[in-house]
Amino acid sequence: MSLLTQLRLLLWKNFTLRKRQKVRLVVELIWPLFLFFILVSVRSTNQPVYKSQCHYPNKPLPSAGVLPWLQGMLCNIQNPCVSYPTPGEAPGQVNNFNDSTVTKVLIEVQSLLADPALFNNVLLISDDIGQWASILQNANPAGGQSIPLRNLLRTNETFSEYLTNSLSVPSTTATSLMRVKVRLGQLPALSGEGDLRSVLCSESVDGVLEFNSSSQKTEFQSITCSLTANQLLQARQAFMQNVDNMKLLSALPLALGLNRLETGVLMAKTSIHIAPLMTAMSNFGTSALLSAVDTLDFRSDPFGSLSQLMCGKDVNTTSNNTRRAVVRTVSTESDQQNTRAATADNTNTTSTNTSQFCKNLTDTLESSSSLRLLWRTFRPILQGKIVYTPDTNVTRSIVTEANRTFDAVAKVGELAEAWLQNKDLIWKFFNSSTQINTLRGLLKNPVLAVVLDQRLEDTGLSTAVISNFLFNGPESKRPAGMPAFDWRNIFIAISQIAQQLTQILRCFDLDKFKGVSSETVLVEESFKLLNQDKFWAGLVFTDLFDPSDLQPPPHIRYKIRMEIEETERTDKIKERSWSPTARDNPFNDLRYVRGGFVYLQDMVDRGITKIQTGVSQPLGVFAQQMPYPCYMDDV
């Protein structure tokens, strides 16, 4: 039978079968169409989603420094994804937090500390203020010479024109008034805190001004007493703007009855010493510290302020990662952590600090849903112990160097304790020391105030602002219009921060390493700490068992043992099913970072490098996750 005959018979059979079974024919026609329309419906309702590329901020390790390390843990806790390269990926740059307030402030502080001449000038200015205090104590303003008003003004002064044009004073009268002599030693009576009319329109004017005749005095008072209070203030301001600083300073010794040579030498020294300080203060108007005071509000927005303080501006986290297991992971770990915490409450007899403050702090962090994730990320690192073996001279040297990061944190606590121990002396210095009281007196002198205000014109500061900052009286005597904020507010705030900081640091174990004799003892001790929620990791040096060795071998091998929940699984290298997404889940995919494995490895590596090479400042390490390319998600 030929092929064509077989094909003809097969087609005839199929046709006859479907002609006799019409239901089957309909089903065979409709079923594929039904499946096709289902696919069309699914594709129509679930369009492919474009996922842009993912760039991840780098993870600073402890060797990068305490501040970058803390910023990395705090700001990258969710491992945010952005669709553009991060600043840390640029050549020659590793820091992603240059916009943070704390980084800007520390850069400013570092620039100040790097200039020893500035601190030397501050000390010299302090000595100059002491000498000024001694000179001013011997001053005799009553016996000093009075200075003609014209001799204090600039050569191209406009005060005469102001009198004739703005106050309608006749030109002959204005010329006569310019010959009135001024007692510079009594000028504080005309300060901004006093009432000009009460001084100029009474007999007390003779203590400030010296007239050539009674008619000149009468003419002067008839003009000044006819002016309004606002016109008097504007006239005083116009006069101060026309004062020649050099003429004023040269006339000041004679006006106060001082030794002109001695005062001139001291004036020259003070000018030289204060010039660098003025330059530094000119940059103070744009200081990050002032911006922080204006923008940060921890009372109404604590988390936003903390983010701005540590991380800078909010990052646009257009995340492409699929976090399908996040909720399940968090809830599972939450149950496990709560179980361990309950066990720790019942069996915790070796707590770092069992004070009521620490207990309240821990309860607050555990009970707050917004802080719980942050606390459980930091808790093993802050309160956990690292058990190591063997406990030999070499291993002790390694862990001592590895613990330098936490030693730096402990030094911050020591600095806070030093403030608390010396706060009475600091208070006494700002409240009643001779130098500060002399400075307060100089700032109240309107003559010196106008000179200093001209020097501070572009700094955002003024003598009124500085005087208000140094104010130490009751609020009822504070100058009108000035904010109720002075050095005492800063002193109290720093003292409270220092007190809180010392209490908080006492709740943490900053001496992280604990040596044991063998790995068996290490496992037993680790289980005890794990039940108390005080375990970070175990550290086993495999070739340093000779306690008599004082020098490390050329090659040092060690292994890190951690709780299985805090590290990656080692029995599985990939998922059963593949999906186009990055391994960027901070809970499931980055356990080596979240659990602190890479931090401990970096600390130990740095310790080994230090004892083998003697290099005290090794390079800092930043871990950078590989960017993930864009793709179409149609799963």
C-alpha cells in the first residue's frame, strides 16, 4: 500500500469519526481556544513590569572607622536599591554619607583641630582679656579727656548731612553740634539697653557730653528732645555708622585715663591674635552645626532627625528586589528572639548591667515596633560576647587589636564621664570667671560694640548675639527681643547627653572577647551565652595552641562559629527555582552582613595584620554588592 493511500485512508477515518461524534468535534475545537483565551486574559491583566538596574550602597566594615561602620549598619539596614550609581561607587570615593549632618560637623571640627595656630590664638586672646581686665580696673573715666564729636567721625562722614536733611537741623546748628565733646568713658549710658531721651533730656547729659557754653547745651537739648524715640534711635545708628574705628581706638586710652603706650601695644597684640579667630567665625554662619540646630527636631520627628543626622538626605529607594519572604522571616525570627529573651529573663545572672535604667531601655526597644528591628540588628554586636580559643599570648594580642573598634566607643564614654566630673569647673568659668566677665563688660560698651559689629558684619553674628549667649542673669533682665537661649542651655544639654550616654554605654559590653581553653569549652560557654541572648560568635584559632609562643607564625588560620540563624546555609548553594531578581534581601540573602560575620572577620584580620606587620593604621575595608542589571519581570 502506497504512502498516499495510507494518508488518504487516515484522513477518511478521522473525518468519519468526527462526523459521527459531533460533541467530540466541538470539544476538540473549543478546548484549545479556551486555553488560548485564558493566556490572552492573563497577559492582558498582568503586563510585564520593567525593573530598572539596582545599585546598592557599600557596607563599611569596622576597619573603615567607627562612624562609617555605624552609619552603614543604621542607614543600610534595609539594603536599599537605587537606579543610579551610588557615591561610593565613584572612583576615589567610598563614603556614601557625605551629606549627613554628623559627617559635615566632624569635617568642620577636624579642620579646626588641624589648625594648631587657631588654638594658640584662643589661648593668647584669653591672656589678652586678662590683661584688659587689669588695665580697665585702673581706668579713670572721670579723669579722662573728652573728645570732640567731629574727631571721631570718618573724613567723608555723612552724619552732618543726616542732621540737616533728615532731621531738618540748620547747617550752622549742625556745625555747632559737631564741636560738642564726648566723654567716651561714659558712653555705656547710651547703650541699646538704656532710654536715650532720659539721658539726653536731663541734667545727666553733662556726664556724657561736654558743652562749650550753656547756649550750646540748650540748643542741643531743644533739638534732641523734640525728636521721637524712633528718630533718636536712627540718629544714634547713623552716628555709629560714621564712626572711624582707628580714630576711636586711638582716642580711647586718653578718654579712659590709661597709659597710651601700654594700651596701644596691647591693642596691637589683641588685633593680631583675634584676626584668625574672626576668619574662622566668618565661616560659622554656614556651619553644619547651626543648620543642624535649625533643622533637627528629635521631639516631633525622632526618626527623621536621626536619619538626617547619621545618613543625610533620604535615599530614593526604588527597590527592584522581591521581598516575598521578608514578612515570614521577620515573624519567624521574632518568635525565636522572644523565646530566647524570655529564657534570658529567667536565667540571666551574668548580665552586663542589671540596673533599672538598662532594663527600661531594653524593654522600650523591644516593645516599640519601629525600634525592634533596629535593636535586634545591633543587639548581638552591642551586648554579645565573642568567645575565642585557645587563650594564649598570641591570641590575646590578636583580640586586643581586634577590639580597638569598641575601645574607641568606650573612649566616647570616658569623654562623657570627664565632662560630668569637671562640669562644676566649666560652669564656674562661664558664669563668673574674670575673663568672661571682662568680655561681657566689653561687649556692653557701645563704642567697642560698633567696632566689633563691623568686623562681624558678614559672619551672621553680632555683639548682641554674643552678649545674649554669654548672659548669666535671670530671664527678667534679659534684653528685650533676644531669644531665651544662652550658654546655660547648651551646658545643660551637653550634661544631659553625657549623663544619658554614660548610662547607655554601661548597658553594653564593649569588652567583646572572652578566652577559653579549648573548643569544647567554647561550645559549652557559647550555649550558655546563647540562652542569655549574649552570644555573638565563637573564634577558634587552629594553629596557635602553644602558650609559650610570643611571636605569631607566618600563617594564621582561624574559623568563626556562629548561630545558624545568623549565617548563610552551607548545605545549599542555590534555590530550586530560578527567578530574575537580585539576592538583596537583607534578612535571607545578606545573613553574613546582618549577623555580623563579615564585621568579626574584618576585626580579626585587622588584628592579625597589626601584630604581624606593626602597621597601626591599616586601610579601611568597604564591602560592595555587585549591581544587578535591568530586566522585564513577567513571572
